[in-house]
Amino acid sequence: MASQSLAAATAGHGGARCGRHHVGWRALPNFAAPDWRPEGARGGRLRCVGVCLKPVEDDNLSPSAAPVPAPPSRLSADQAVEESRKWGRDSGLLPKPLSLTDLSVTEKGSKVRVAYQGLPGAFSEAAALKAYPQCEAVPCEQFEVAFKAVELWLVDKAVLPIENSMDGSIHRNYDLLLCHNLHIVGEVQLSVNHCLLALPGVKKDELKRVLSHPQALGQCGIALSKLGVIRESVDDTAGAAQLIALKGLRDAGAIASARAADIYGLNILEENDVPKNVLRCLVLAREPILPRTDRPFKTSIVFTLEEGPGVLFKALGVFALRKINLTKIESRPQRNNPLRVVDDLNHGTAKYFDYLFYIDFEASMAEPRAQSALSNLQEFATFLRVLGSYPMDTTL
């Protein structure tokens, strides 16, 4: 329903709608993403054709950027109670998340404005601040709103999660990458440290229920089972912390970040520092950046193939032959054309699921081997799109 409302709210703005396109070379005329085609019959070099935006340098994004600013010093018990009451009296002190109805408003700002999904204190906000330490982080109610906010020039960038080391891919954002006309210009890896939060003065054994995002509840499942509490799902981790502070819920705790505890005046009862719990986010922009070879780059693509034995093996072989390392392979069904009918001389017709294949590989599109690989892949792929070529984040 959210995506339907979004499509209705933004009709006439020129944004691509995923429900109107069949994935294929001829069926996606409105996508303005780079379309790498052979420049000539020899040499294997690629050029970008179609409607493409001019690449720009993005010097703000750096794997060695300054760390996220330290949160304010922890409050005393009496101060924390007063702070939590303050949020209950005036929730307008926090930035209001962008909603679908806000997408018709434009405004300018001196700082880089970076959209993220959730409320202040969310892990996605921390990822945005890691990528752009001096940015103005703009909360959004939904992933779709963050995508459209960039397209409509309400913000400059969006930082959105794409996968977690414990729970795998976030499929909704893979689908939205194809539905919207944005480019991946960077990635952010963030170490996730879940905390059990409650109102000041509340002890752990007084909790009857714990609120958080379903993914966070699952990742802290063992600890929650030991507490014997009821688990309640909300839209995001920071939203759980805000709800407890606003309503003064003394029987409930929240799983969220330490930053959320400081923002909403809550106490940290326990930290569940799960080793190697890493969140990977993508940085999205209206224009692609200029691929370079002076630092490690990663390239993300999506393509489709005809049905047949060994076709996927052949597609992956174009990278192996050029010693290009693949870091991610993801398949998603084509929702507009989920089944493919294939003639079979022996048994009439057979139906197969039709898939999109998303691949990340370690190479820049400025490298001839990457250009040659995609030129080779294009010879038998029914659809190919470069989602972005961007610097790798090697820090946590």
C-alpha cells in the first residue's frame, strides 16, 4: 500500500515506476542509469549510452572519514527522568521524519542533506553520519520516501541498508534500486551494538515486554528468551525507544542504540555486543561518480538471462576469466513477469520462475577488465544495468 500511495503522490514528477516496466533491453526506456555498450568491434572498451547524467567526483565520502560524533555525556538519574518527560511534552524538538505528503515540498540547505529510514538514533542515521560526518541527517518514514526525497531534490543523498551479516539481504531495497532512477555512489559498513533500554529507575526484572524492529528482536533472541519477556515489533529501533519515552512505559524495554538512549533519556540496562554483527548500507545519489583506479572500487550490476543449461555459469565465467572477484550474488523474482514459458519438444510447455541477478564485484568501471567483462556479458544477457561503481568501505 505504501508503494501505491507513493506512486499516486508523485505522479507527474517524472520518476520511474516499477509497476510499469518489464525488465529487458527494450522494456526499460525510462531508466537513465548508465548503459554500458561496446564502443567498437575490437578492444572490448565500453561507453555509456542513453540518457546519462554527468559523473561527478564525490570527495565527501571517504572510508577514512571521521567517526560518528560522540553522543552527549550520560545524564544522572534525576536529569534523565526530566529529559524523558521533556520529550513527552514536546516531541517537536526532534526532526520530523519525511512522510509521503512532504514530497511536494522543496528546500535548500547549506549542508549536505542525507536521508535515512527511521528516527534519530537509528543505526541508519549512524551510517549516514559515518559517510558524511558534517551532514544534516534527514529521517524518513519509509525506504520509498528516502528514494523519492533524493529524486525530488529534497535531499542530496540517501544512506539505506542493503544487507546484514547475521540476517542477509534486505530485499525491499534491492527491488527499489530497480524501480528508481538513482545511482550507488558509495557504501558504508557499520558495526551494530544492540542495547536494552528502559526508563530511569526501571530494573531489568521489572520488564514484561521488549519493543524493537523485528530484525533486532531476532538478533537478540537468546538474551530475550532468558528474560522471559514478550516481544513486540515496531517500525525501527529508535522508534521503540521514543515510544517508551513518550508514553512513560515502565513495564517495557527497547532494543536500540546507545545513541538512542542519550537522545530519548533512557538508561542502558544491558549491552548485547554480538561479534561480527555488521550492517552494510548503500549511498545513493542522483548522479553517478567518476570511476577511478587509485583506490579500491566496487561495481554493482543487475541483469537477466534466457532460460537454458549453463547460462548462469557462463555469465559468472566472464568475471572469473578476468580474475574479477565477486563479493555478492543475489537473485530476485521479476514481479511483473514471474513465470517464463519455454517450449519443450517432448512435453509441450514448461514454466520457470524468471529472475533478476544482482552482482557486486571488486573492480572499477575505469578498468579495462571490468569493461571487457560487461561487454562479454551483454552478448547473452537479455537486460543489463550498471547500478553504480563506487569506493569500497574497508573500515568498521
